[in-house]
Amino acid sequence: MRESGVRDSERLLERYDATSAAHPALAGRLAPLRSAVAAHAAALAFPGTPSAPVTPGAGAAEGSAAPAAAGTPAASAEPVPPKAEDALAALADAERTLAEARTVALGGAPGELARLLASVAACGAVHAHLLTSNPGATA
């Protein structure tokens, strides 16, 4: 379960990198969210297991994505939409889909991992909201 979670987060990181590369004007807005996803990958890694550092652009530049876990869509498999607003919506969809998959996985996870998955899923849901909200707008 942890390995799958790390792979899912790494694919999402690739999606963030691809979106930033295709739409450089969005890079600043995406950077804090991408950083949180990188932290999720690190948190989900087995404690004490060294993991390869995931740097911005690493997966997208090489074009190598890990195979998708069963039932989990590969976030980096789809091209980045040419319009920035559509690219943000696609990234939000990837975040939402992964958050929902992690929520479903809670039922079969042991206690500590279930708590971590719940936290990461909640963060993904917030990311989806932030990606589709109008930054700087007043309510």
C-alpha cells in the first residue's frame, strides 16, 4: 500500500512538473502544492528506506512514469491542456481522483497508515479546491 502511495504521488509530481513546463506563468502558483505532494511521497515511503529525491522536472523531462497501480489512473499519462485554465482543471481532477482513491483505501489500511492516507487525501482535496479557485478574488 505504501509503495503504491509513493508511486501515485510521484506520478502526480510528474503532472505538476509537466503543467509548470507547459505553462510557466503557473509555476509560482503550483510550487507550494507540488512541494506538499513531494512531502506526501516522502511520508508514504517506508521509514528508513532511502528514496530517490524527486526534483522539479525530473520525471517530466525524462518521460518515464512508473506503471500505474491497479485501479489508479496515471496522472502523467495525459497531455497538459494548452489553455492554462484547462491545465489547472486537469491537475485538480488528478488531485481529486487520487484523494478519492486514497479515501477508499482507508478501509484496508492498518491504523498508522490509515491516518496518514486520510491526511494526504484531505490535503489532495484542498489542492483540488485551490487549483480551481480564483486566486486573489474576494468572497
